[in-house]
Amino acid sequence: MCLTRRLLTTVAAVAAVLSAAAPVPAAASVSAPCTSTWAAVQRVPVRRPAWNGGPVAITGSPVVRYLRRGERVTSCVVGVGRDVSRYRECGGGSLWRVVPGGQVPARCLERA
């Protein structure tokens, strides 16, 4: 009987400590806005993934527009394409940066 009472007292004390812990501010649960800016190293097409091509653009994806050399864009997300989506622009690779309007090969952008 004494062991049960001691166990319940310990559980109650732990619950009281946990409930008295400082609440997490609401702003901490919201992610910070994207502020990473990138500049195009050359004229490069912004491609939108085709409806049947998956979530990452490929070299055959439709061109939405072009980024001029030195044009700045905001991007915080990188798409990883596999063998099919390897590109040759800007030195090649399979990483695509998600920019407004579509995706651009990651090597075609440099941190601004």
C-alpha cells in the first residue's frame, strides 16, 4: 500500500512540474519566412515540372520564363532529381532550386 501511494505521489509531482513548464510561444511554432536570395550566373530557363514528370523538373519540362544573368530570386527549397532529370546547364547535376514560377538548376544560381 505504501509503495502504491509513493508511486502515485511521484507521478502527480512529475505531472505538476510538466504542466507548470513555460508554454511555447506561438511564434516559435511558425516557421520563419524564406529570405535566402540567389543570383543567376547566366541566362537560365525556369521550368515547371510536367504533369506526368513528378515533383522535380527535368530538362524536357516546359519553360515558363527565363532568368537573366544577375537576376535575384528567393529560394529555400531544393528538389533532388534522379537519373532522368540530370541537366547539362551550368556544369550539370541533379539538384533543382524551387523559385517563383518553377524550378532552376541549382548550379545556375549563386548565393547573393
